[in-house]
Amino acid sequence: MTARFEIAKLKVMILPVLKIRNNPLYAGQTLLLVLLSMAVVLTIVLSILSRSVTDVAVTSSQEDSQKAFSAAEAGIESSLFSGLASGGTFENNAEYTTGVSDYGLGETEFVYPSSLISGEIGTIWFVGHDENGNLSCTGGDCFAGTVMKVCWGTDPVVIPAIEVSIYYTSTPGDYATVKVARGTADPDSARRTSNNFAAANVGSFSVAGEPFKYCKNYSFDDYNISVTGPNVLQFALVRMLYNTSNVEKFGVVMTGGTLPSQGMRAESVGTAGEATRKVEVFRGYSEMSPIFQGAIFNLGGLTKN
């Protein structure tokens, strides 16, 4: 009885389907359903494949980018160590090429490459350096002009001031005759009533294509600096003041001559696959420690300025 019942039940289920298949009104619908199902499945498969291919491409691009950046950094290290342009290839097929140049050489306008916060100092060299890093004017590139204009400040709220210390010799090249001339400038008139700084020019200024809000001219004649030839002016130290919450750049415009090299600029380009990365580093010459700006050391003890 059970088997006959199951057979009868199966006939009841199949007969409507057979009737639909044999009915001309429903002809082709089964094929259409199959095609639609296949299209849906194919769309899902293609979406998964596309996402997988994209993920692989992104991962590969990130790996190439990291390789290119590492190669560029390696090139920078090589140039800083040797002081020469170079190139090379690594085992992972990443490559680098580097170039080196004197920064600021022969320029009348120069923007110090690092930003300074209050109390920090940037150095502008008036004397060239030999291959050993010693001060020298044998290359004929020492500055012997008469005026240096210092420009600074870009923040619309913070108003920094500057202190400029100009180191020079009474006798050209004789470092036993080194003297220091100092000047200050503050754009804030309220502060000037207490700090007694000189006023600064306020407006829109440009140094080597970069904008600044404040400028101050420093004429060496005003400081009784006898500029009769090279190797009198040695360097200037520019100290930023009152910008404790942000960093600021400064630039100089020279009158009467051009600047010697302010340091070495190394540029390295790394490549890996289709990725390219570039790293640029500025290395200045050795500078006097800031501690000597506030005190003078001698064998007899310590004397504050």
C-alpha cells in the first residue's frame, strides 16, 4: 500500500510539469530560466574574480611602492656617504639613481630649507667650504656684498620675531679677529614696547618664489662692518622667536653679490615595477652649537653675555 501510494503521489507531481512542457504556451520558459540562472551565477563569479584581481594588483602595487621607496632611501644614503651621484640595482629588481648639487650656490635669494620653532637657529653662510668642509674663499664664491634682507612669517595668527647675529672678521680670514653684530626685528608693536626690538616691514614679500609677511633689511655698514673683500663676512645666524606653537621658514635676499654653497642637496629616484618614488635631502655644513649663542667659554670660566 505504501509503495503504491508513493507512486501515485509522484504521478500527481510530475503530470503538471509534463503538461507545462507539452503546452505550447510555456514552450522555452525552462531554457530561459536556466539561462537566467547561469547569468546570475556568472555575474557573481566574475565579481569575485574581479575583486581578487584588484586585490592582487593593489598588493603588488604596494609592494612595488615600498621597494621603490626603500631603493630611493638607499640611494640617498649612498650619496650622503660619498658626496657623489650614483645608481644601482638590488636583488628584488628595484633600482635607484641619485644626483647631488650645491644648494644655494650663486644665488641672490635663498630660503632656508628647514622650518624653525621659537629658539631654533638657521645659518646663512657668506664663506665657501673646501672639500674637507673647512671655510675657504679659494673658489672665489664668498659673499662680499652690503645688505641682507631677511623675510619670515606665513601664519595669519602667530606673529614671530627674529634675532640676527652676523659673524665677521676685522681682518679678512683672521679668525682671531672675529666679531659679532646683532640685530632684532618684531612686527608686533605691542611687544616692542617691552622687548625694544626694531620694527619690521609688514606686507606681502617673496623670496625665491615663496611668500612671506615680514621683512627687515640689515645693512652691514650700519653695524660698522667694513666689507672690503671676501672672507670678512663669515655667516649669519637667524633665530626665530615667539612662535612656540608653530614652525616658520625664513629667506634672505642678498645685495651686492651672490651666496656660496649652503650645503649639499641629494636627490634619489627609486623604481620597482611601475612604481616610482623620490626622496630629497638637504645636508648643511657643520654649525656652531646653539649653546655658544648664550655664553662664551674660556679657560678662566664661564661669562654670560
